Amino acid sequence: MRTLIKHAALYLRLQLNRLDFRSRPRYQGPLIDAMMQFNANRTAAELLAKMDQHGITQMMIFARQQNPADSTQHVIDIKTAHPDRFVLGAPKAFDHRDDLKPRFVEQVVAGCDSGSYKFIGELQCVHADKHKGEWGNETTLRGERWINPLATNFRALMDQLDGKNVPVMLHWEFYDWERDHRRFFELFRLYPHINFIIPHGGFGRAEYNNEILTRFDNVYITLSKKDLIHIGRYWFTWRGVWPNANGPTSKAKQSKLGYAVVNPNGKINYQWLHIMLKWPDRLLFATDCHKRWRWQHYDLIIDTWREILGQLPEDVAEQIAYKNAQKLFVC
């Protein structure tokens, strides 16, 4: 009952924010969207229209190999048709369990060696099952997708990428920090010349993000979805809009996730402000509008992040908004 009352109060607080019409400073500069995955139902025209509308100069894109169909060639075609606007990453597979499939490693290395893939698009190392299954979220037997980052094939991929300046996205959610962090710390230590990117700040607590950034110079964090405030499994913007965002099916996993970078009043909370000011060269703006229903809220997402970036010193905002991505992806 106490949790229900707490959630109801927070929901009401966010809804009241819609009545706040005061003008807030916004970051007005360019953006690079450092993470965008999609199926074949997203067209180049749709992407370019939103990019032009919102001042997004470039976008890092990669395919999804299922949900519902493999879009690898579709994404390659978009990159080929518009080479200056998109940076192509290796596709995201959904059939790994415990280790990467050998065939996937071969395909990814071949694509990187040919110059087609400039980064590795989100290896699903620790990914909890999400609501709702009928929306394309796979339900797994163990309640999560999990890959050991020190497993044989995973290490084989890292060995072949080492020294090639190909960033690697690792989807690692921090809901089981004690189980997982030692393996990832060892991975980062073993490959100091590979730049690793953790999307969404691992959906984790600020303390965990700060610890990783402090220990390892070769790890970057995207801030995608860290603007969302969790009310149970439903994730809202600070203005009380629900952009069809849902948390894990497991209440235990959801309870172990961290909070948004903003307080319920839309102001950056002090711990994340500390991280942004301390590590401005290691954070990346990104949206990851990977499903159609999230893409429908792209305008809202961009507007929210321009408000968040507007609270930062101009040089810090510019680094997060686009300069770090330019440097990391050499674009």
C-alpha cells in the first residue's frame, strides 16, 4: 500500500508539471543521435525529415535481426544512399545465449575489415525481459538475455577488433551489479584500446556510472532513456507523458534500476550533474527509438533533452550533444 501511495503521488506530481508554462532555457546547437536501431518499417525519408526538423546532423544506425524481420540490408541501403548523414554499425542479433554465435563473429569482423561497419551495434549482454511481449519484446526462459563478456567467442571478437578503432556497444543493465560487474571490469581492463559504450547508463544508479567512468578511460555512456522517471514498470517524462516506455517484467529487476538524470521538477539531480560536469567528454546524447511506438515520440524526446542540455554550461552541453560522438565515431 505504501508503494502504491508513493507511486500515485509521484504520478500526480508529474501530471501537475504540465501546468508549468514557464519558459526554460534550451540548448540550441546541433545534435548527433549516437544510437538508433530500427526494423525495415523505418524509411530513410522519415529519418531525414526528423533529423532536419531537429538539427540532428548525423545518426549512428544499426539493424535489428528480428522483431519481426531482419533489417540488415535495409539499414545498409539507407547508409549507402545517404553516406554523410548516417554512420553504420554491425547489426544487433537476438539469438545469443551465454556467448556469441561463431557465425555472428565472422560476419561482424568481415564487415569491420571491409570498412562497412564503423562500430558494433549493441551486444545484448545483460538485458531483462520487458513489458509487453506482444509488442515485440521476446520472453526468455530465464527472464533475461545474458552473455558472458569473457566467454570464448566474445573474447575472439574483441581480439579481432583490438586496435581497429571500432567502438563496441554493450547493453549491460545494472540490476545485478554484484553478479556482473567484475566480468565487465575485467573486459575493460583486458582491452584498453577498445572504446566501449554502455547504452542508457545501464539503466543504473549514478554511483555505478561514476565508478565505471572513474576506473576506465575507454568506457563511454549514452544518456538515452535516462530522462525517464520510473513509476513501477511505467516510465514517464518529467512532464508526465508516457512515451510507451516500460520496464522489466520482473519487479525485482525493476527495483534495482537507477533513477532518471532529472528530478520530478525537470532539473538535473545533483549526482548526475556531478557526473556531467566531471566527465563531459565521456557522455553521449542518443535516443534509441528502436520501436515504432517510441519513434512516434521523437519530437518529445528531442525537446526534453534540449531542456536538459540547456541547464549545462555551453561547452559541456556541446560535448554531450555532438562533439563526443564526432570524436568517438570519427565522423
